[in-house]
Amino acid sequence: MLHSSPASLDVTRLAAIADGDADVIAAVLELYLETAVEALATLSTAARHGDHATLVATAHRLRGASASAGAARMASLAAALESGAGRGDVLSMSETVIESLRAELACVRVAAAAMTSVAA
């Protein structure tokens, strides 16, 4: 049973998605982490090349995946990047937000590891 909510992940959200099944929660987190890592790589490349369309689309996907997985801070940062890229503010803010996403993803990894060990 999951006992507490690490700050970077919403246990309630994850439990609802997985109907409380610890194995499903672990699978959701594993898939989310893979998706987030790939998205961050794509975002970094798009930012370096000033590719607004890829930034917006990838940030949008990361926002949705993060919200679905209960990673609210990641979702919020991705939304900020999506909005800024949509306005064309790529050079002024994208690298800063991408670095913040990387830092938050590290926190999500720690929280996911703690959650899955508590659930086991």
C-alpha cells in the first residue's frame, strides 16, 4: 500500500490510474520516465535549432504525460515551455525551462523509486 505522496508525484493520481495496483503504478512510472527522458532530449535539440513547432508539440506531449502520471510540477514547466515556444520566446526562456525540467525529472525519479519501494 502507498503511504505518502512524494512532493514530485501525486500518489492519489497514480493510485486512481492504477486502481491501487502497485505493479501497474510501477509500469506507469517506468513508461512515464522513458517518455520524459525522450521528450527532454527532443526539447533540447529543438531549442538549439530554434524549432518552434517541435518545441510546442513536444512540450504539449510532455505536459499531458506528466499530468496523467501525477507529475504536476513537470506538467507546469512543460506548459510554460509550450506557451513560451508558441509565442516565439524560444531563445529567451527555453534553455532555462528545459534545465528546470531536467532538475524536476531527477526529483520525479527519486520519488518514483521511493513510491515503488513503498508499494512493494
